[in-house]
Amino acid sequence: AEYPKREYCVQYRETDFNFVSRRMEEEGIYYYFEHTEDGRHILKLVDDKSDHDSAPGFATIPFAASLRSSYGPPKDTVFDWVVSQSAQPSGYALNSFYFEQPSNP
């Protein structure tokens, strides 16, 4: 993918890791490590979940909200899923008042 070139960017009072993480978050990029059988660790940078390989045997996971038994839960099953939303402000306004010189409406 291509990302817009930034004209100006500052790192201030943050570690190199925090700086790079913040920049990647702003662009929607995340990372993970791929561990190979020969002991190597490969850093993968991706910006879409389709770029991430599924874990072997976990391409799908069963969902069973009402399937609980006295023998314990079935292995590798999701029992609860919560979706939530919240309103977030997109801006704010400030106003000040100097009590010694109030303005007349």
C-alpha cells in the first residue's frame, strides 16, 4: 500500500518504539512476528487482516452461546461475543469570560 508523505513529523519525549508505533497506528498498520521452524523470527507489517495468515486449524472457531455442560466447555469454542459502540466527540469549542470587563449582549 502507499501512504501519504508527511511534510513534517516530530518525535518528542517518546521512545523510538513508541514513536514508530504511534506512526503506524495513525496509518492503520500493525505488526506481528512469524516464528519459523528453524528458529527465525520474522517481523510482518500489515494493514489489512487478509494479509495475516490464519492459525493452523483455526480458520473458523465455533460459537455456541448456549452449549455449556457439566463436563466443561467444548474445546476451542467461543461462548460470548459483545459488540459495543460509543459516541466520540469530533471537536470542541472554548469560550472565556473576563469578569472585570463583561461584554454586553
